[in-house]
Amino acid sequence: MARAAGVSAQTVSNVMNNRGRFSDDARHRVLAAAHTLGYVPNRNARSLRLRRSRQIGIHMSSQDLDVRSPFAIALLRALIEAADKADHQIVVFTHQRDTPPEPRVFAGRGVDGYVLFNSGPTDPRPAILTELAIPFALMGRTAPGLPQTWVDIDNAAAMGTLVDYLVAKGHRSFAYAEYDSDAYWLAERLTGARDRLREHGIELAESNVIVDSPDTVRAAVQRLLARKHRPSVIMHGSDSLAVATHKAAIQAGLVPGQDIAITGFFETLEPLVDLEAPLTSVRVALPHAAALIIDRVISEIEQGPTGSPGTVLDTTISVGGSA
């Protein structure tokens, strides 16, 4: 092919593997020669040469694979598509969320690196992978002192933007509901809502903050909706509880978006539920997030520890009829 393209064999290798330096003219000539000669890259031969499987392991809990975890499923699909575009395959490994992972869970799996789900600063998996010198990237955060190979959003800022939108709509009385969890992102969202409300001169009353087990939260929300002087907005740290509140409001004879404003956050439940007033919620472009995660783990695989900082994604407000 090098002779047909009129370039060196190294240039052919650089173009076909999209690495190193080459001119646009050389690239066009190599690709034209490949097309003329019917050249198809041999993935197996390339993997053997590079001593790589071109497989990326995704480590997620079995609970995340539940269809009731729409965000995890949507992100998994986006990661599979992003990996395919990067000529890699995805292999999914699962564990029970309450079972501490051990090094043997990751070692000897035949993958080049890992993507982690629902990872925060207290997650032991990044430390294990760092100790094993296995490349990884994740959706979430890692603790200081570990590779900052994460892609995440600014949860507090995103919730603050949602508060700005609601205040601009004229709302002055707020409530906040979420399931009890030690997840840092849920804590950041509540803090972001409370702090931005204070900037607007609005105090989020503790009696209007409901954070508890699922059954307790839903019962408390029903009592909140039944108040004579209920708040005009109920914000949530996730779409799943916001959908439950939406249904509870209708059962109470209220019209979401008119009698009570309801907002969610981030879980992309819309395709799974049919709401007369679709949720107003914070959204992130999952295909973009997945592409960044896959690019990051491949960079760590190919270049070794890059030392690059984490990436903070932009979010938007998806305005529906609920607020």
C-alpha cells in the first residue's frame, strides 16, 4: 500500500492508526490507496502487535443494570456506541453494591482498562486500579491523590441554574425531596439549591426538606401536597422521585405545572414514563459524556498515566410542563 500511495510504510501505519504526524495530502493518498486495494485492517493482528485486546471493561453494580436505573442504562448504551466508534469493544462486569470489591475482581480479565459507574471520592475501586496499574476512567469523581480520570458535572451549579429559572418564573416558596443516600452528588444538589435560594433571599425551610427512605419520602411528599399552604415548587435530586411526586400530585387532584411545580434531575426517565406534563429537569448530553470517558480511558491506555485533570461537563435545563 505504501508504494501505491507514494509514501513510506511508517506514514501508512500512522494514517491507518491515526497517530503520529502526517499531512492531509498523505492521509488522502493513503486512504485512496486503501480503498482501491480493498484494504481492511486486521483487528486481531493489530491487537497482538500492540499486546492489547481493544476491549474496555465496564464495572457497575448489578443494581445499576436494573431497568429502574434509567440513567445507568442510558449511559451504558452511550458508552458502547462511543467505544465502537473508537474501534473498541465493551465487556460488562458486575458486583453487588454492598460487597467491597477485591483486586482479583479486576486483575486478569483480559481488558485494557476500565470504566467505572457511580464512583465517588470514597469508592475503593480507583485506588485498587491505581495500585494494579490498570488504566481507568469514570463518571463521577476520584479522591485527591488518585488519578483524576473522571468526567462529571458541577451538581451544585446545575441545581443553582434550575433555581434561577424557577425564581424567574415567580416562585418564592420551595420544598426539596430526595431519597436518603451517601452519594456525594445528591448532597451537592441539595446544597446547590439551598445556597442559590439564599442568594435570592429565599430560605429553604427545614420542614420543607424531605430526605429519607423511599416509603417515608413518598408519604411525606403526599402530606406536603395536602397542606393548605403548600410550597409552590417541589425540587428533587433525581427524576425517579420527581415522577413519583408528579403522580402523587395528580392523585391529590392537583395539576403539575399549574397547582404545583415539580422538577427533577438527570435520570432520563422520560422515555419510560408517560406524563401529561413532562418534567422540567437538568440534563446532560450523554453521548458527549460517553465519548469523553472512552477517549480518556483510551488515552490512559495508550499513553500511560497522563496526569490530566478531570472534565466538568455543561448541563442544560430541559423545560417541560411540570414547571
